[in-house]
Amino acid sequence: MTEQTIGGAGGTPPDRPASDEELKPALAVVLKGQANAAVQKWKDDANALVEQQLAHIADPERRAVWKAQMVALIDDLAVKMFDDLKDFFASSVQEAYDELVIVEHSDIMYVDVTRAKMPSATRQRLGSFTSSTKLMKDLDAARPGAATKLAALAQQSTDVEAHRTHTLASCDAALTQLTATVTDANTAVEYIATLQLTEILAPLTAPLLKHRATAEPLLQISIVQLGRQIDTRLKASFTCTAAEQKQAITDICTAASTNLVNAQLNLSGGITLVRPEVVDRFACLSGMGKPALSMCKSMVAFYGKPWLVCIAGLEPEEIGQVLTHCQNTTILPALKKKVPANSTALQLSKAVGILAWSGEDWTTVCAAINKLGYTEIQLPATVTAVTWIPINESWVPRAFCTASMETDLACLKHMKEETGTKPSPPSPNKLTLYFTELSNACVLACTQWRQAGKPPTIQVQIQVPQGVATWNIHVRNLYGKPQVFHVDSGYAKSPWVKRPN
């Protein structure tokens, strides 16, 4: 290009058309400004739509959390627009320059392209060449995709917010339940103390106190603080999918929720054996005299928790009879030899059932203890015995459980009455058939309890298909699980009494 002198007076440099070396930097400035303006306009337009896109979130605080994400995503997308196209900046400047030199451009002055603030006319002149470059076209093409990502984030807020609400609500429910269970534990310990049974029931309360010590610090978990942690994570996860954000919420709450649920399970399991209806069964000990009470303490010291579990299913007169037999200097050594320390409640219950016999000579009791020779009835595959009771040379569960339910320790006390004085011996026998129908009826009763919405208690009449009797069964809600606490099929009038052996 030939340099032309157009002016210059008073010591100012002469004006002239801009050279090729001066035009390219000027085009770069204009292109950058155009791109910045285009992106800024997109940001302004996008920000103006945020409130409308989040109008479905009614809670202002929750909407603010998602607005912060939307604004952050807008900024992030704007930066990425430049980052994705920066490699084309130099070639786009060259592209604009190549178009410029084809046309007459001597009106573009040196002083205009080099001054700090380029005149608007010069900027518009150069902009007519930069606006059609690849960078600007690709920038225009990128904006709809960015808008789609924003719309997707606004839409996924519904799903993520529902998950956040559900997850925090689950944690809150677990915390509420654990709080109530700790209160139950405290009440149980205090009640035992009022009956002056703290020492003798120590094997039952020891695990309870241990689990209570673990549970109490968890009551300080703050659902509000968990919510704030979630929101902090959400605000930083504006580029994540709904699935990723939901997983982050789950991860934050998992530890707290797991600890609460585990503490609840452990503590509620410990409370089961010190509920008032169980503890009350030991209250009779105080009226049996010092020898009986001393013997009971001695047996607890020898057998521990299994001894308490076994006698907790007995009536007061049966407990008294057990302790009387244990004071016999011949029976006691035989018992400890046949059922040594560290025996399970299932093993010990057989002996305790014999020790509860009344009207039998002590020699008969001692001989039966030495043998423990009765036969366990065949149980349904789903049933596990908790303790046994001797009935006419058979061992029958005094308490049992399945995967879906349990009985308390005493509710099967009517079995002897309902099966008659001398039911047939095992393989197969009346006791096996009776117990199978009884256990099936209990499972069906617990199913009805669930169908009724798990009420505190429910009383139902059950007839098992092809069964003999109608069963009157009471079920209670024991920390979310069903426990049968009464079963009868008519007592002495049960159809099973006269059922052929």
C-alpha cells in the first residue's frame, strides 16, 4: 500500500491510511469486541430468563439455590464459548483482513486504528468484515446449545429437589425414631430401678446401655446442617446431570442415615427384652423370699442372659417352682452338668421347662433333667424356635420367629391346654400339626397387621386354609416390626383338644 500524507499541522503526526500491519491488530480488537458483546448479550438474555425458567419452584429459598446454579452455568457456558473458539481467533482475523483488502479501504486512517478508543464509524467499518468470520458464525451456532443446557438444568431441578426432600425426610424420620427409642430405653432403665431389679436384670440392660451410649451422640445430627451441605454441593455441581446431583445428595446423607438406622435397630433390639410387659414378669421375685431371690441371682451369675430369657416366658408360679427345684441340692448339680455355663437360651429352656413342673416328685424332675430325652417336633422350614417347652415327651417352641415376624416369650402358653392331656408322640403327631397351623396363623395375622397400616396393636381372627381351628391373635407394633403377643384357638374348647392323635 502506498503511504499518502493527508494532513498534519501544529506538530501533530500527519494522518494517512492505515497500513496492512496496522489493520490486522485493529481487526483483532474489533473481532474481540464483537465476540465479547455477542456473548455478553447472550448472558444478559439468559439471566433475564432465569426467574421464568425456575417459576415452578415455589419456595424462594429453594429457588435461590437453583438460581445460583443457573447464573454460574451461564458464566461457565460463556467462558466455554470463547475457549472452544479461541483457536480460530487468528484465522478469523486473517479471514476478515483478506476480505478487507479486496475492497477500497483507503478511508481507514492510521490515527483511527491506533488511538486508544477507536471511533464508532471505524469500528463499524471493520466490523462489517469481522462479523462474517468463522469465529462469529460458530459463536452464533453455539448459543442455542448453551440455551438448551440451561433449560435442562432448570428442568432437572424438579427431580433433584424431590430427591433432596425425600432423602432429608428419611434422615429426619430416622432421627425422630431414634430419639423416641432412646426415650424408651431411659424409661425402661428407670422402671427396672423402681422395681429394684437393676442388679438381677443386668445381663439384659448391659447391651441396652451400650447401644444407648452409641445412640445418644447421634441425636445431635442436624437435618438443617445436612441440607446446607447439600446446597453447597448443589451450587458447585451446576454442570452435573440429575443422576449425578442425586447421587451427591445420597452420599452426603448416607453416613448419617446409616448410623441412625443401625443405632435404632441395635437399641430397639435391646429394649425388646426390657419392655414393661417383660420386666413385670420378674416383679414376682421380690415376693418369693430371700432364698429364692438369692438362687435366682446365682443362676443369673452362672447362665447370664439365657436364664432370664427362659424364665421371662413363665408365669409367676412357674418361676417360683423353678427356683424351688434349683434349691434342691441334687437337682442343681445335675442341671449344671447337663446344661453347662455358656449354654444358649434354646438349650437351657428345655431344662427350665422341666424345672417348672409342679406336682412331680423331685426325683422325677431330676431324672428328666439328667436325660432331656424328649424329641423336638418337626418345625416348618421358615420357623426358628427361640425357646422350647416340654409337652408329653416332645419339645415344642414356647416362642418362635420367622424372617417376617416374632412372638413374645410367653404368648404360646395355651398349647398344653389346647392339645389335650396326652397328644401323640412325634413322627408325625398332633403337636406337629397343631404347631404348624398355629405358626401359619401367626404369619397370616402379621400380614393383616401390615395391610392395616402397622397399627400399635391389632386383634384378628385367622382361619388357615384346610385348618382345624379359628385363631384369635393379637399383634403389636414393635419398632416397625410385628410381634404376636397373644394366640389362642379356644383354650379348653379348642377343636384341637378332641382332634384325633
